[in-house]
Amino acid sequence: MGSLSAGQVGIVGISTGGLLAGPAAGSVTITPSGSDAFVPDPHLDGCLVLPDKAVCSLTSLSAPGSLTRFIKVQPGSGASVPLHLVYDGAGVPKPDREHELSVPVDGGSLRAKYATEGPVTVAAAGANVVTCAAAAVGCTDAQHRMGPNQRNNGWPLVYVDDDGDPSTFDSAAATLALPAGAVPIHAELVWGGSVAGGSGGLPAPSLADLGAVVLRGPNGASVPVVGDVELSTTHPGDYQVSADITGLVTVGGQYRVSNVQTGTGESAFGGWSLQVVVSSPSLPVRVASILVGSSDAPGSGGSRSLPLGGFAASGVGAQITITSWEGDPGFGTETASAFGAPLVNADNPFGDIANSSIVGQSGMNGWGFDLDQFDLSGLPDPSGRALALTGSQDEWTVGAVAVVVPRAEP
Ligand SMILES: [Ca+2]
Ligand SMILES: [Ca+2]
Ligand SMILES: [Ca+2]
Ligand SMILES: [Ca+2]
């Protein structure tokens, strides 16, 4: 799922489709080799990770090719991760009981933090933490992506801070809308910004606190959240943090994130996104994965392909959710596609996906923060398991991608 990189934890998905001939019980024992290591994560269902192997239960396998298991893997130095699989159940011909698999280590930066298979979809909410000063001429228009100047580069931006709490220097809320009857099973909070500060502004208050924010959910309680900090290597001062906050997101409603470290002034940006995998019996069975890692789009021209990994997709009902940074509205031309389908919708015109739009806040300006969600009714190229980007001017950075796809049977 996503990319695997040497020394970085990612996720490998293993489908019984094509490996086992029929309905089965029992388990599959999977052994890593060389310098590769499995990493325990009780949050990934189905596999028990021991020091030298993983034992994956197949108890819910009722039909051929209908079950996928996921294991966290930290690749060593090899160009691929070889896996040895042994099935212990009865009723399967012996030649089908052992398999060797090899998963390439592609070195891409979008690595999986979570994956599951089930009746799932992804709900998302997010907000920007800087905006134009309310008293500035033209600010209201610009906040609605109207008027001559809508870019974060053209305004001395100030913090959004509407929580009435003097202990937080910035604070922005958004509403997480869940499908009826859906229950959250994984929640990933991503935040980021640019610490330097620009003309007319100040740097971020505390470089020591990039990895910490305060979250207030619908129950009204404020809780500190700490995540994994990733500093940009291509844009010094830019950073992104991701945190698994699954236990903190149990219902839909208003979520507020405060104290996102970012500077103010011209060219400032900052915000947060919440990508939540939810399960509901009324949804089709699909594979969902959440991939995190800063990947610059080809702002100066050309194209780039960010591997999404996973299985060949089939049918309809795929969905892709993208958190990205420093996209400018009305400034292109940049495009994105997945599975051969262009990623466009009412808030994301063709050629300007990086336009500071935020799902659930149609028409509003995220000032260099994008949270975009696309429902793909058809997949022109089901094997096109990559986020394909083109660009000519607008520099922007993909930070997190949630992918939901119906899995093709082999
Ligand atoms: Ca405040
Ligand atoms: Ca743009
Ligand atoms: Ca957008
Ligand atoms: Ca830009």
C-alpha cells in the first residue's frame, strides 16, 4: 500500500486471491527475510506480529479471493521485500500452501500509515489557520476566492483564532460529516505550515512545538495531540506532522485544532486535515489506505507519478482524498489524475486542483491549504495505481492521500 522506503515503516497488503484455491479457515504464517522487519500494530486487524514472523488469521475467509491482510513492514537495504507465506489450513492442495512474494521498495514518499478491507469510506474535514485581516480592503472577497488577489503570496496574512481562548495563538474549526450509520475506525490528523513568516508578519512562535497541537472534539474537551514531524527538504521552513488520533474521533461534528505552528505575513500558510476511515454495513467492501509523506508536485513543469500501491482496482465507487500545501487559486496550470481519471469537481476546476479549496467549505479560500475529495464513478485505467501530476507554474506539495478502491479479483 503506498510506497515502501528503506528504513521507513510502510504497509504491505496480502490478498488470498490467487493464492488459495477456495474457502478456507486457519491462518497464514508470513516470514520476512534479510534485514526487513515486521512492526507490530494491533490497530491493523487480522495479523499477530511476533519477533520473527506474522500469523494472519483467515477465519473470515468464506469465498475465494475475498480476504486481505495488512502488515507493517520496515524494509532493510534491499530493492524488494521478499515474503515467505505458509498456509496451515486443511482442504487446500499442498502446492497452494506455500508462496513466495516480493514487494518492490520503490523509495516513494507517500507511505501507508493505515490500511483495511471492509465496508468503508473516508470522511474528511479541515481548516486553514491563517487568513487575510478582516479590515483589509477586499479581504472578504478574497476569503471566498473572489476578486483580483486570492493568493497567500499577496496578503500579509494573520492567524485565524476564533476560540475565545487567549492560551491559543491560532485556532480553526471544521465540521466532520459522517455518512448515516457510519462508525470511525481510523483517524489521521495532519497539520503543517511554514515557520519563517513573511513580509508584514512574524515567524512561528515556537519551533520546539511543531509536533504538538490541541484538539477539541464535539464533546468539548481539549486534548493535546503529538505527532511525527516531517521537515521539508526542498522548502526549508515548511513542515508537516501526522498523528493517529483514532481514539479521539468517535462521532461526527465540529473538530477544532489550535496552536498549529506557522508564521504570518505574506506567503504564510498553515492548516490541519482530519482523514477518517469509517465503516458501515451499507457500504460496498473496499480497500482503504491512508498514505502520508510530503511529495512536491512538478510546479516548474513536467509530470510526476506518486505510487498509491495496493491492488488493481475494479468497478465503480473509488474515492481519493488529498491534503496538500501551497496551492494557489487561479494560478496554474496543474492537473492530477488517479486510475486514469482526472481529479476534478465543482470546487476543483481542471488545471487548478491546487487552488486552496477545502472539502465541506465550498468556495472558501484555504490560503495555501487544500483538502480535496473526489468520488470516481469510473476508473478508465484500473491498473493506474498512482497519483499522476502535471504542472507548469504553481508549486505545491502533496502531504497525505486517502485511497478507497474496490479490489479487482485476480
Ligand atoms: Ca485563541
Ligand atoms: Ca493552482
Ligand atoms: Ca483544491
Ligand atoms: Ca504555490
